[in-house]
Amino acid sequence: QVQLVESGGGFLQAGGSLRLSCAASGTILIDNTMGWYRQAPGKERELVATISSGGRANYADSVKGRFTISRDNAKNTVTLQMNNLKPKDSAVYYCMSRGYDANWLKTYWGQGTQVTVSS
């Protein structure tokens, strides 16, 4: 099992910045990708950004140029720096960790942290 604990959500005005952090503990996954997804009310959960164990980042088009994902493999943490936030970025943000545990591909989720951006 992997436990993911997020922090850093909040309420702010458009144009502001927030940093989300996620700390993983428990089983060490092989070929581990970590990332962030978000879900707004009435909408499906969508990818925000992911980063591979080797540091390759992938972003949703809607956040490219504004968000930056990074990870610290030694500390098992992933961080999402969000700049120039817009009201459409308001959502619950979930940390995700995916990788192999004894040859089985598994995905784990955090409990979510709320981000609200006012216009």
C-alpha cells in the first residue's frame, strides 16, 4: 500500500500562485510515475501534470506555461507550482502515484485538496 498526503490548497484571487505538495509513504513502487489530477463539480477527473521516475514531465494543454511539476525521489515527494491561476483552475486536486508492485501495476490516490480561484 501507498499513502499519499497532499497539502497546499487554498482560496485566492485570479493571477495568484499556489504550491501543492504530496508526500508518499509505504510501498516503494517500481517505475513510479507521480502526478496531479483535478476534478471540478459536475466534471470528470482530469489530468493536470505527471512526472516519471526519470523526471520527464507531461502537462495538460490548459496548464502549460503556468504550472510546473517536480519531484524529489529521495524524499518521495511531488510538487505542483501553479502560477497565474484562473477561476477555471478551481477544483479538488488529487495526488496520484502509479507503478509496479511485485509485477502488478497499481495506482494510488490522495484524499484531495481544494483549490478555489476567484475572479
